Amino acid sequence: MEKNSRIYIAGNRGLVGSAIERRLRREHDAVITSDIADFDLTDARATDAFFARTQPEYVFVAAAKVGGIKANDSFPADFIRINLLIQTNLIHAAFRHKVRKLLFLGSSCIYPKLAPQPLKEEYLLTGKLESTNDAYAIAKIAGILMCKSYNRQHGTNFIAAMPTNLYGPGDNFDLQTSHVLPAWIRKFHEAKLAGQASVELWGTGKVRRELLYVEDLADALAFLMNHFDAGREREDEKMFVNVGLGEDIVLRDLAELVRGIVGYSGGVTWNTAMPDGTPRKLLDVGRLHALGWKAQHTLEAGIRKTYAWYLENVATKA
């Protein structure tokens, strides 16, 4: 990407998209964004018209309907329908308007629930998915295969990145729809203010999760757009790359880490009647490291920055 390249970020209002925008605006002069007031990404004609008008050269597909376990399990039809529409419209418009390169954002949930750890790119489609978010996972798998298919049939350069669990500035802290880390930050913070004796967390706390600070992800995506190209091989994994920290943590230990950073002195109880989700999701980031990129933030450093952002932007408005 050159300094004056026209770069479109679809989904720039979200956690990932806003981080990509912050990252790119430091080095590029022609960053293009949009929101629902401009057009609806689920509308194929409107999406095509936007590409015709703006003529982007590079596209980051960060637009998606996302949520935690409860949201995915409660609204699977919404998650598969909306995500399929958004990514289909963007990928096809990129092809029609001769975009030089597109990067599709997937998710680590594409991998089988019981796949060997750490998760390698070649494990895609080798086993059964986690049932609580299989609709979302299928939509993301379809996006990967769609990019691969356009590359094979039309010679496009559409790549994909599979990020691990993310957190950071701009995260969703709604207790009904958020992912685990922002939910815990809010729970511990509000419990501290209220003087609660204990905080209830879902599951057993025995599963493991890898978490990546979203500013690191944005840096990795800019790196991949500049240094990774799609292969023309039939193997699916040849055109996508895992993006993660490369290490994970037991949720009980994560809870203690968040509790300490927030400064909550009460106890923790675990509601074992609630689902744990996938037992472990640790990405193998060997391919990304071999390309020359590694995360800069430790988990503790990233959580501290995220809590500071929450205090300034969310807690003060509650």
C-alpha cells in the first residue's frame, strides 16, 4: 500500500475496524470509511454503487455482526444471514471494481471444537464446530472459501486473517452481548463501586483462552496487506493466516488478573450451569512469525490500557 493508495475499511466503527483506521491514518492519506448512514452493507446494489463511486484499491473487510456466547447461541439465524450478506456483497464488489487486494477478517471459531492445540491453518474443516457459535463460524468459513474461489477463478488477490479473541479500545462492554474480557472488566469495576462481596462469572473457569490486544491486530493486518499474497493452490489454508498472541491463559487466572488490575477486593463465584464454550482455542502463529510479525503487548499491558479506556469512555457515561 502506498501513501496515497485508496484504502477502504468496511466496519470502521467496530472494535477491529476502528483500530485499523487509527493504524492506517498514521501512514496513509486516502483512507475511505462508511457507516449505515451512507449505505447498508447487506444491500448488494448499494455496496456496488459505493465501490463504483469511491474506487478503492485495497479493502479491509472488518464489518460483521459479532457477539459473545449468549448472543451467538440466542440469535444464530441473525449471525449467519447478516454476515453472509455483508461479506458476499463486499467480496463481489471488490472483484467487479478490480480492487488490487482484499483482506477478509475471519475468526478462530472456524476451527473444530476438539482440534489439536495449537490450532494450525490446515485444521480448517477437519471436525465438528462448537455448537454455541456454529452459525457465525460457518459464515466466516464461507468467506474464506469465497475469497479462495475468486482467486482461483478470477485471479484476484484476496487474503484472509483469522484473529484470536480480541479486546481493547472501542470494545463492547454490554453484559448481555459482550465477550468475556470486557464483561469481566465491567463486572469487577461495578462490583468495586458497589462494595459487592463477590462477583459471579459464567462457566467453570477451567477452559483456556488466547487474547490479543486489538491495536496489535491492526498492526498485523497492515503488515499482511503489505507482505502476504494469496496462493493459487487448492488448499484452503494457503490464503489465510492466524493472528494471535501465541499463548493462552486459564479463565480462572484471567479473572484474577482482571480483578487485580481493576482493584476489586471481593471474591469470585463460578456459575457452572452456564456454558464454557470451546475447551481451548490457542492459535499456531508460526506462519505469521515466519513472515516477520509478532505482537507487541503482553496480556497484562493490554488489559491495563483497556481498563483505562473503559474508565474514560464508558464508566464515566454509565
